Amino acid sequence: MSKKIFYNLAVAEGKVHNTSVDDVHFHEVGAVDSIIDIVGSVIGLKKLGVNHVFCSKLPLGSGFVNCSHGKIPIPAPATVELLRDVPVYQSNANHEMVTPTGAAVITTLAEEFGEMPSIKIEKIGYGAGKIQSNQPGILRVFLGKKEKREN
Ligand SMILES: [Zn+2]
């Protein structure tokens, strides 16, 4: 699954850099950070026994971020490539809310986006980024059992 996430990220980075998947260099993606994020997500889901991943609509930040090409718009081009066909909305965050790595992880793992399914919540987790801003960069996860349908 980690390889699949890296592959999807490579396809998106390759497209925006106009290069092949084999020649992609993840220079906008911190190498060690992205390995930890990607492999850690997959290990976490496995350890927690997660069978299905659902994700809310994704908030996109705005503004620009500095990279080796200079300033690129937020969301980053690779992020938007990965988020084709995923429901997103413009939030008022003036920073990156979804990174290319995050987009690769969630679009590979989630089977549905949008409304939260009917579940009984058993565990709640929070992960916070370091950016101090008008809108916190927080990822919240609910682990639960799907409610059995009546009838
Ligand atoms: Zn680049």
C-alpha cells in the first residue's frame, strides 16, 4: 500500500514536472518526512484493524508556498492533480492545508469522500501541524464501527 501511495504521488509529481514517473525527484516532498507520513499511515491503519477509510471534503488553503521553482500557488500543482474527482472547498486558511503527500495518502486509502457514514465512534485521534495561522492545521480521525442498517 505504501508503494501504491508513492506511485500515485510520483504520477502527480511527474505530470506537473512534465517528466516520467521513473525520473521523478520528490524535491518538493521532504524525503524522510514523506516516508514517515506514508509508511506510518499504512502501519497505523493495519495496527488499528481499519478496513474502510472515509474522508470529509478537503479544505484547500490559499496563497503561495516557496519551493525550488520559486513561488507556487496553494494548493500545490501536484496536490490538485491528486485531488481530481475529490470534493474540496476553499477555506480561508492562508497556508497549505493539504500537501501532495497528504493528498497521495488520502486519495489512495479512502474509498469515499464527503458525508461521514453512520458509525459508533470508539476512538478519536488528533494530529496537529506546526503552522501558526488563522486556521489550525489539524487532522482528526474517528475510529468506529459502521452501524448495521435497519431492515
Ligand atoms: Zn518541482
